[in-house]
Amino acid sequence: MRLRPPPLRTLTYAFRSLRIRNYRLFWVGYLVSLAGTWMQDIALSWLVLSLTDSPAALGLTMTIRFLPALVFSLYGGVLADRLPKRRTILVAQSIQLVVALVLAVLTSTELVTLALIYVLAGIRGLADSVESPARQAFVPEMVGTIELGNAVALNSMLFNAARIAGPAIGAVVISTLGMAACFYINAVTFVAAIGSLLAMRVAELYLVPRPPRDSTWSQLREGFRYVRATPEVVVIFIVVGMIGAFGYNFQTLLPLVTKYILGAGASTLAAATTTMGAGSVVAGLLVAYRGKASMRMLLGAAGIFVVLLLVIGLSTWSALTMVLLFLSGFVGVLFMTTANTRLQLGVPDHLRGRVMGIYVLLFIGTTPIGSYLIGFLAENLSSRQRTAVQATVLCMAGLCAAGVVIALIYGRIKRSRTAD
């Protein structure tokens, strides 16, 4: 008897998690909010360079922006396991709204200074360090485990769809209404995310029992013991840490590449960010449709990303750089989504917040190290600004390559010991 071939899946299959009401609300609300955030990031980077004309100042801004994640994200992971995740995210989003509004008022009244930008960047980073682990761990509570892989992929696509819309709108707003308008619009977009969280039906969430109340240090040690005893997680974290610190630091790298290597302005920076986001969306859609997350895909995508970053540092042709950024966005999301999905599916429920806190620490919390290093090298490697920035990008690619090689060696050693 001939077997019938499996039915072809339509494109809507890639969006199957959106059939769940709570997740659909979350996804749409965050799409609006993140588009505003990307709009603000473009305007803020250009504001810092306009005020200072200094790569080091931009690097320090991003260092301060992400430093709280380095210091507090582990504790944020503990809070994600202890506290109601939805309520924690609501508080963090409200703080972000206030920060955006204050930045808008200071810019429009021409009272903004570099010192005030540093303070606001630090407050925003502090809110992020609590929100990010809670948001990562909240996804299984919205969709359950069956559609978790699809929801993680859609989250990546959401993030990068916003990266397309935000900079494109931001470039128009900056050129017509000024940078302050971007900050005002971003403040309004937070209302969408807050409203979506408030509109959720709590009874329909897949709530996870909270761990027994214990000291913060004891709970952190439990999370680290799990990671140390799980070789696959260690491999993921090695690659995530190195690429997060030195490769996926595009908030600092792209403005420098745009201004000093390509010799272009804010509209080209927006186009570069949008192009990278477009590649990311295509990759997110592919992963959401296929639903596969293998270690081979993770390590392969990481390796290709390193090569693309190397060529971006060498390119002085805008069209070629745009193509490379599209491909970087594509393989970057393959890497990030695969890492996130494998962690979310493999980690026990009661440890998910803490493990995702470590993930946030390595992928986002290490950004200050890379941001400061990028700014310092771009300022000091050469008296010629273009040469210094190009050499900086090549150094970052080399550090990322070292991370991939170390992860491969560690994984091979662990497999050989297991086989013995």
C-alpha cells in the first residue's frame, strides 16, 4: 500500500503560536514597543555622535546602557523564578516609558548633556536587567511546551521586524521632526506593551510553581550547578558569551561603520539597521516554520557570522556592506533562536528563570565589555579614523572566532570522555 505524502504546510503554520490569545497580545504589543525602542536607539546613537564626534563617547554610552545587565541579570533571573513574571515585566516597562519621556523633554528643550544621557542609559539598563530574564521565562507560561520552539522563533522575528520598522521610521522622523520626536514616540509605544500585558487572561497562563524560598546565593548556586553539569549548555554559553560581547554589539559597531568607514549619515545608519533586521526576519520566519533547533545549526551559523563580520570590517562599498548586513542578520537569528530554543526546552521549569538570567548575562550583560573595547580601539588604534574602525571590527571578528573554536574543542572533549 502506498503511503500518502504528509500534507504541505501553509505559511500560516509558521505563526501557529499566535492562535494563543495571551501570546498574541504579547507579540503585537511588543512589536509596537520594540519598533519605538529601535527608533530611539538610532536617534540616541546619532545624538551622542552629534554632541561629541567621539567613538569613545558612543562606546561608553553603550557600556553604561548594558552594564546593569552584567551586574544584576543573575539576580534578575532569581527574581524571575521568585516573582510573578507578568507583573515584573509591567513594572520594568513602566520605568522604560518614564526614561524615554525624560530623554524626549531634555532633548526638545536643549538641556540634554552627555552626563544626563549616561544616567538615563544606566536606568534603562537596570530595568532591562530585571525584565529580560522574566520576559524570556514568561514565554513558556504563555504558550506551554508544545509550541515553545515556534514562540521563541516568533519572538526573534518580532525583535527583528521591529528593527526594520523602527530605524526606517526613525530616519524619516529625525530628518523631518528632529531627534526629540523619536524619543516622544518611543514613550507612547510603551503603552502598547503595557496594555497587552494588562489585557491578558491570567487563568489561561501555564503558571510554573515557584521554587522554595531560599537565599539568593543558594538559588544562584543551584542554577550554576545545573549549567556546569550540562555540557551542551556550557557549549551554548561559550559561544553566546563571546558573540554577545564582541560580535552582536551593533548598537556601537553600526554607527561607527556608517560614519567612519562608509562616510555616510543617519539615513544610511537607519538603512543599515533596517537591512540587517530584514535578514533577521527572514531567518525567524524560516525557523518558526521548520521548528528545528540543532547544535549543528547553532555552531554553523555562529561560524558563518564570524566570517561575515570580518568582511564587513573590510568593505568600504555601501551596497556590499548592506548585503553583508542582511546575511549577518539572517545567520545571527539562526544562532540566537537555536540557542534560546534549546535552552528553554532543556531546562527544568523551576530553574528556567535562573538559567535564562545567565543567558542574558552572557548575551547582553557582556555588551559593556565589548562596547567599551570597541570605542577604545576605534579611538586609539590609528590616527586615521577609518583605519582604526576597520581594525576594530577585525579584532571583534577574531575574538568571536576564538569563542567558536573554544566551544568546539570543549564539546569534543566532553563527548570523548562520555564515550570512554
